[in-house]
Amino acid sequence: MSNNPKVKKAFESLGLTDNHSGTSTGSKWLDNQGVAITSSSPVDGKELGTVYSTTPEQYEEVVKSAQAAFKVWRKKTAPERGEIVRQFGNKLREKKADLGLLVSYEMGKSYQEGLGEVQEMIDICDFAVGQSRMLHGFTMHSERPNHRMYEQYHPLGVVGIISAFNFPVAVWAWNTALAWVCGDVCIWKGSEKTPFCHIACQNIIAEVLKENNLPEGISSIITGDYKIGEIMTNDSRVPLISATGSIRMGKIVAQAVAKRLGKSLLELGGNNAVILTESTDLKASIPALVFAAVGTCGQRCTSTRRLIIHESIYDKVKENLVSAYQQIKLGDPLDESNHVGPLIDKDAVNNYLKALEEVKKSGGNVLVEGGVLEGEGYESGCYVKPAIAEVENEWEIVQHETFAPILYMMKYSNLDEAIEMQNGVVQGLSSAMMTTNMREMEKFLSAEGSDCGIANVNIGTSGAEIGGAFGGEKETGGGRESGSDAWKVYMRRQTNTINYGMELPLAQGIKFEL
């Protein structure tokens, strides 16, 4: 455990110990039976503690608890369920500083970004509370006299959530807050790289459930590697699997869920680009581009990976970016004067180094050299320098998403070419254009423009707000979470026809007389 008093305080406030079960049916933590998982902070390399993975037998107990809870939870009115989510949001407000610090320390993102992630949880709770009074259907006119038709939505049942290390708490909240108001119960497999984050969240919601005398299985967690995830994705008792992670992982999940004709919500990789047109306001754009590229040390699915720059301003953009990168402060993310913290672990560092080597082998011109930082304050070996390289869009390394702060620059001469380059990757999550030209903007946002699920103008590719549906197209998976009408994926649709007349006419005017 770190000697940092703030980390110790956060552990105490969030009900954590350095030896913890990773399986819970609510406030009940099951015995330590599985494999021991040691969580180490990329900030200083120190161990947070040990968490024990979920065994197949414990998974069965979790599912049965969830099924029992669903029978009670679905009977609550949607506004009653919204009230529980409201209380959860208020608990998060009370714990924001401590949970944000835990996110920063266990995952490595800056403390400000850790606080921002918890704020996302609070925001989606507020959104879900409002949504709990708007789970609306539609009324249609029937072709038959004295008949009424309408559609309504019912909860699915048990929702399985698989989240990644880079947003160790917010993505779970995006899913679970909406699933709860829809009447579902949730089983969450958080990343084994950030187990204390999801244990802390479970402790918070368990308090709310206990205070309201509600069944524990409304919220459960399981812990472990892909093996426990496979058990859940293959389980027909879990009608919806929401999975966030790599494209490789998503394809495995999609096939397993489709094989049993279940539903999947996939949020997978991104290879996000920003188009800078001739009319770009560079003074406003450069800070946004730098944050989008290096925020969370390049470990956001919405991080900017590629800059597609008009040839007329290319040299100016290059000069400004190189200058801006010299001002980035790297170091302990708990120190708010630093902009960028570490990568999650040594594997991520190796992938970063391999990508830079591949760029050079392919003929790329490295403008801002990367490398691993060493010495005092960098003992974990996970701190790396954000890098910039001039490349060609079709190179294999550029087509691949590297989860690290490597920014690729390339030129274009006309807008059609730029859009083709932007769309010329298998991922389709986030995109952006920097322009002051309305015609360029409208083309980028039209059907012949960006093919991504998110298309921004004069802001970066990262930093999505709760109110809009979040997700991407192509190999990003097609899922939508958070705002808009994303709630519908957590429910099953039902069409109802009511005959309030004295006769039973058939549809399409069919006559059937005995």
C-alpha cells in the first residue's frame, strides 16, 4: 500500500482493505477462493493490495442472487427505481474526491481526469433519474374498429457489464444507471487491472440498497481474467452483454452472444482523426488537439490518433504542435501541476515502444521523440513521452490503434481526400473537423462525410457529454451508451393490441366464419 496519506484516506473512506474478495452479490462478499490478483499502481509501482478472482461456483451464486433480485426490482415503478439511482448519485457526490483519487492512483490518469470520471457517473445518474419518468412507448391507430394498438418497453432481466481499465468506473455507471431505472439488475466484471475501483463502487451502491431494504442482487460484481468473462458471455440467463474493450475482445464476445441469440452492446477500439482545414483557427485548436492526443496518456478510446492537415497550413500546425509538446508536464498524476501520468503497465509501455519502432521502419519522420522516462518519480517504469510522427495513412501501424500517446500527422490537398483518409480505417468511433467554413462543416457532418458514431466540429475527438448517445460504427461495434435513447437497449419491446368492441374482426379484412 502506498504511504501517500491521501491514498490511505481514500481506501478507508471507500471501505477498502488491501486483501479483498472480488465477488459480491451486493453487500455480501464471498470467500476468497479464486486466483489472487495483485493490483499495483502505475504511479509509483507500489501494490494497492490483493483481490481474489471469482470461481465458477461463485459465479453461479451471483447469477442466482441477481435472478431473485430481478423478480422484486421489476415490480418497482420506474420512478421508484429512479429514486434509488438518485440516492446513488448523491453518495457519489459525497465520495467524489476519494473515488476520483483512487481512479487516478490505480489507473494512472491525472487527478482532474479522475474527478471528471466520477462526475460522469453523477451526471448519468441525474440523466437516468429523469429518464425514469420517460420510458415511453407509442400509440398507433388500428385498422380494425374498436381496437387500440400501442408499444411498451419491459426490462430484460440480468445485464452483464464488462468494462476496461481506462475508464474503470464511468462506463459501468453509463450502463448500470440506465439499466437500473429500466428495471434490470446488473453483474459487473471490471478490469482485473483496476479491481479496487469496481470494489469501491460496489461498496457505495451496497449502502444505498441496504438503506432502502432492497435485494442485494440488484448490483453484483465478479472479478478475473477473460475466463470468468467467457462464462458470463455464454450464459443464456444474461440476455444482454455490454462489453467495452479491444476489437479483438469484442469480436469474441459478439460471436459468443450471437451463438445463443442474445443481445450485445459493444464499445470497442477507435482510431480517431481530426481534419484541419485551411480556415482552422489554430490558436483555439492547438490546446484541444494536444489534450485529445495526450489526455489519459493516450489511453482513451476517443484519443486523437491522426491529424489530417491541409497542405497550406501543415508547416504552421507542425511548428505549433512541436512547441506545445515541449510544455507538457509529465509525472505523478496526483500532482495537479502535471498534465500526463503513466501508462497502465509495462505491457502498454512495450506496445508503445514497438509502435514507435514500426513507425521508423516504415519511413516515418519522428518530430517529437518518444521514450521511457527514468529516474526519481518515474520508478514504476510506466511513464513515457508523448510522441509525434509524420506518416502515411495507409501504413499498417497507422491503421492499427496503439493505446498510447503517439500522434500521427499527414497532409491532404482537397476535402474529399481528407474525408476519405479519415474514413479509411476499420474503426469508426470519434472524429472531428477544425474549420470556420460552414460548407466544409456541413459536408463533414453529411452522409458523405464522417462515417463515425461521433463527429465534432471545432472541438477534439474526446470528451463526450452524457446527453448524447456514445458509440461508434464499423469495427467499433455499433453500440450506443449513455444519453439520447440509449436506454432502449436495456429493455424488450412489446406491441399490444386491445379489442374493446363486441366483435372480433381479423386484420387485413380476412373473413373466417364457422
